Amino acid sequence: MERHNYKKEDMVILTDDQENPIMRPTKANIKRAMGWLVGGAEPNDSLFLHYSGHGGQTEDLDGDEDDGYDEVIYPVDHTENGHIVDDDIHAMCVKPLKAGVRLTAIFDSCHSATVMDLPYVYSTKGILKEPNLAKEAGQGLLGAFTSYASGDMAGVASSVFGFAKTAMMGNDGYNKTKDTRTSPADVVMWSGSKDDQTSADATIANKATGAMSYAFISALKANPDQTYVELLNNIRDILMEKYSQKPQLSCSHPLDTNLKFVM
């Protein structure tokens, strides 16, 4: 962080081993810290957000998800006070930002590809991904066939229902996200995995860390001068040696992934 001119006195760091209750990653403290981060941000400000913890999915209630699920993160007190959903993360961290403000975010958690609800997701070739209804439908039918062959009739029902739900919704969720979540601010997020994947923990030099966080730091240390698409590929190459998760790159507006990565 210091290499990119972020000073410790300008950081809020929440960890679950803190004795001071205000510095533990509870739901209230995480939301307060997110508000502090973006509060008063002006053009040419550079912000950084890193979450390394548990993530998951919950039923989408407002129709902005093609797969029918919102992505969530789990604070340490989620059992008592609940999770934080992607709609709220976007509302707190992206919506308030003005054009010319840069926010670089890392969410090293399970099911995190769209946890900030950023509508523009890029492939390792630097090409914008869009929902592929035919592919999703095919996967649904394949799942039903596999369940049927193994005698899992509940799996058949689940797969066919998922296919029907996708077919009926089409790309409505994606289009709604693109229409309502595009932002003039430069918000770029690196996720630990796809929305349907988990993100692994790792122990590096006897310290617990997220595998994606380790790969991100390692890739930048090896070569600080990379384009966005080069960095995405290098992160994936590092993880590929031990893990199946595939980090994703997303943005609040269309991004030229051949530009040099900046924080």
C-alpha cells in the first residue's frame, strides 16, 4: 500500500482479533467504514477497499440478478445481525462517487464476482462478458440429465426449475444492472472467484491470508507495470498452480483493459 502512496494514518483496518470493539468487522463497523471511505471524495481522489472474509449468496428480491441470487459478505456478527448484500455495497461504495474519483476494490471471498454489482465484467482476453442465455440453459439441462442418470430426482427438479427461471428471466437482470449500476466514477473490482465459485484460504509464511489476495500482491510485486488484462491473467496463473477459483475483473463503466493498472 505504501508503494502506491497510501499512508497508514489514512486507513481504517478492521480485523476479528482486535480488542477495541469499534475496530472489529461487525456489520455496523463495516458499513461505517465504507461510508467513511467514500465520504467527501472528490475528483482525482484514489480510494482502496479490501475485503478478505466469508461470502455467499441469497435470493434476489429486486430482479437485478440473472441467476436469481444476490451476492453477500458475512460480518463476524452475521448470525445475530445478518449479512451485507451486494445492492447495499453498491449503494454505499459506488453510488455516492463523483466522476473522476477512483476506487480500487478487492473482494477475496466466495461468490464474489459481482458483489459490488458492477455491470461490466471482463474476460482474460480483455473482452466484455455478457450473459449467455443459451449456455446457461444448456448447463441447466445437463445438470438435469446428470441427476436423472444418478437417480437424483430432486436434482432433476432443481436443475429444470433453474433452467425455466433463467429462460423466463432472459437477460432482464443484466440489463437492469447495466441501466441502474453504471457510474461515471472509476470503480474497478478484483474478485476472488466467479459468482458460482468459492475462494480458498491460504497460509503464506505462517500467516493466514486469502489465496487471491496473495496472488494479487505477488503479481504486482513481480511486475508493478502491467495492464489490467495482464494483471488479471497473471493473478489467475499464480492461483492455477493450486486452486480452481477464477478471479474476475469488473468495472462501473466500460474499461479499456489495455490501459496500465493504477490505484
